[in-house]
Amino acid sequence: MSRLIRALLAPFLLLVVTQTALAANIANGEKMARRWCAACHVVAADQSRGNTQAPPFSAIAKRPGFDAGKLALFLLLPHPRMPDMNMSRNEAADLAAYIASQGR
Ligand code: HEC
């Protein structure tokens, strides 16, 4: 490959790599939601009912001002009435992205 082509391609490749690393993994978020959250929340359209007053994820995602980044932060903090999941930043981001996808 010529130097010029390589020089032109490099920034593009870097962009692709960083985008992939930053993109949250919605499929992983769904897996976690079904395992850890479905006992109380309705986490997906195919789930019939949660068993507490916990809001369905679709309702959370449709709230005005909903923001996946803020939600990911919220999930990292312990909060009353919900078990402390002790999850990593990546896991929280995946879950938040999944919840966001339920509002569409
Ligand atoms: C033991 C039951 C239970 C489990 C398990 C649970 N939640 Fe909740 N969650 C609740 C309840 C109850 C509320 C409502 C709290 C309130 O209104 O004070 C809530 C509220 C929330 C809210 C909304 C907070 C707000 O702004 O009103 C989010 C987001 C949330 N849960 C995410 C999750 C996620 C993600 C999981 C899985 C990792 C999860 N929850 C697991 C019971 C649970």
C-alpha cells in the first residue's frame, strides 16, 4: 500500500476502532436485564408482568429528559428498594443502552 493511502486510511481506521469500543452492547444489556431486573421490572415487550411497583423499562425510557448516560451513572450508585448489583461501568452502560432501546 502506498504511503499516501495508508496516511489517508489511518484516521478512519482509528475512528472505527474507537467507535466500536465506545458503543454499548445492547444485546449484553438485554441478557443482564432479563437475568437481574426481570423479577421486579417488565424489561421487554414479551414479558407479561413484573411483580412490584417497579416501572417497566419502556416507561422509564419514555420519560421526558431520559438520558442513557445519566441512567448508567444511576445504576452504579446504590439506591433504596433495589438490590445493589455491584456492576461495572461497562455493564451499566450496556444496561442503560438496552433500557433506552425499549423506549422506541
Ligand atoms: C427487587 C426488585 C427490583 C429489582 C431486582 C430491580 N429493581 Fe429497579 N426498581 C425497583 C423499584 C421498586 C423501583 C421504583 C423505586 C421507587 O419508585 O422508589 C425501581 C426503579 C428503577 C428505576 C427508575 C428509577 C427512577 O428514576 O424512578 C430504574 C432505572 C431501575 N429500577 C433499573 C433497574 C435495573 C437496571 C435493574 C436490574 C439490574 C433493576 N432495576 C432491578 C425494584 C427493582
